[in-house]
Amino acid sequence: MNGKIRTVLIFIITIVVSVVIINYFSDDKHNKITGEITIWANNHTYDYLDELAKDYMKNNKRATIKIENINNNEYFNKIVNLNKKDVPNIVLFNSEELTSLMKEKKIKPEDQSNLINTYKMNFSSSRLQEVMIDGKLIAVPLTSRPLVMYLREDVLKEYGYSSSDINTWNDLVKVSEDIYKKSKGKYRALNGTGQDYNDLRTLLIMQNMQYESDKDKIIKNVEKNLKDFNEKNIITKNNHERYFAKISSINGMKSIEGLETKCIWTANNPPAAKVGSNRFFVAQGENLVVLNNAEDKELINSFLEYVSNNTNIALKYALDGSLFPSYIYAYKSNKVEEIVKNFEGKSPLVVMSNISKKAPKINNYNLYKEIEGNLVN
């Protein structure tokens, strides 16, 4: 009996000592991360990055991460005009801005291929395409903008339709023309103002690139699409006109969720250009770009690794509708299926997550950026 008790005691002591040693070295590892870095956020991402930084510093007490909020309108020019010694460690750029940055002689982004390849499964292939320049992954995806068609189901029902009747652009045009006529001009189909118009244009560019590779022809096709929508009263021309659909992303979910007027919306895949063609597209997101890691490489890499694997905070901001983090495993939670105010059917986050994962790479992403830039200008 004494021998058995001795064996049990030795086993328990071994376990306790092992746990203490593991905790000691784990704490020691956290405390080894030292230094101070500065990250420039913008109005859209400041709260998210600030919370990520604070959470990181709780477990890395010798590290300091400063998040500064820079006005969106001044962001790019302010950075490229800085003296090299004043450049922050990490900044935010979309893929077009990354391309412009590569042309600058004074400031160059650091290659993030090693980190991203380690956590490649955490990001969709379409998002990684956005940060690939000259064969290098030069930024870490932070946010995504999966494009969704939001349809007002109660209006469709009032005029004899449902969201299942709209699968292609031709379907939308037919339904829209009929509702415009029956409502005596009260309802057009698509919101044609603000960010919704920009997202509509982006979607049309990406869809046209499935069938055409000539830049001038794609631009001509997109301009024709938009002109036809205007002439057929498919899109609104000002904020006073009513509509029953919009092409948008998570910002669209948040705006609909905030409506006080009684309404019922659904989140759907965008209309296909042709029957059976791709309906999964992602607009440009924001990326974390390292510009200065001379003295704090370990801290920068550690924080970017933390951001690339964060679930709880990423999910919190997605559920709030503030932004759509690029970390795709954040959406494995059942919380994304919860009911959203003013919506019925699938949760918008479920639809966006599905689109984000399934969106294929664009054949020539540099051509897309060039066309987008030309049409915006």
C-alpha cells in the first residue's frame, strides 16, 4: 500500500512541477518580446487595431504598440512624404496603394512571404492575390470586402416577386422594370450613390474580366452596363429615390441593421453575368504593410502573427458590422448564424463568409487595378 501511495505522490508531484516549468517558460517567452512600434490606422480600422494591440500587450508586458488614427483623406500622401526616420513601423494600404508605393524610391514595404506562407490557410486565395506583387507577398491581409446583393424582400413580395427570382442581371432588369412601372416610379432596383455605386462598378469590372481580357473593351462594357442601368431606371441617381436592392459588403449589413423603418431584407450572392457563371467576388480590403522593422523585427513579426490568428476580437467586430476581418477561421463560430435585425433567411455574415472563401483569383489582378483606377478617375 505504501508503495502505491508513494507512486501516486511521485506522479502528482511530477505533474505539478511540469506545469510550473511550462508556465514559467511560457511567461518567460512572452516577456522576451520587447520594444516599441507605431501603427497608423484610419477611421475605419482604429478601434479594431487598438483593441488587438491592447490584448497583445496584456500577454507581452515588455512590448509597446502605439496605434495612431490618421485621417483617411491624408493617409497615403502623408506617409510617402515623410522623412524615412519618421515613417511608422506598420501602415494600412489597399492593393492599388501598394502598387503606387512600389514606385516610390524613398519607402519600400518589407516582404511578408515567410509569415503569410506559414499561415496561408488563414486567408482566402483571392485576398492573398491582392498582396502579391512581383512574386512577393508584401502585406498581411487585415480586412476583406466580399460583395453581396441585399434585396428588400417585403417590396419584392408586394409586387409579386421574391429574391429567388433574381439570379442574373437580366432577371434583375426585368423585375426592376416591372416594379418601377407598377409602383409608378416609386422604386428602382439598385442604389446608385456613394459606396454602393463604387461596389456595383467593381463587381461589373470583375464580372467582365471573366469573359474579356482587353482593357479598353472591359472599360467600354462596364460603362455600357452602367449607362443601360441609368436609361432603364434600374439605379437611383440621388439619395431621395427609393430602391429595393444594393451591391455592398459588411457596411451594407450595418446600414440595413440600423434602419428604424420596418423592412425585411435578405443577403444573396450577386447576380451572375450569365447563367451558371461565377457569383463570388471580393473587393479590395485593407492590408498591414511593414515599412520599418530595423530595430523591432521580433515584435513586429510576433504582433502580425497574433493578428493573423486572432478569433475572438475578429469575430466581435464582424458581428458588430464594423468591418469584415480577413481571418477566415473567425467565421466558424455559430454566432455568425444568429439573426440580424431587419434580415430574414441566411445571416449576412454567413453569405459573406461563403463568398470570401469561394471567390476565385482574378486572371490578371494588375489589369483589374488599372481598370478600377481608370474608371474611378
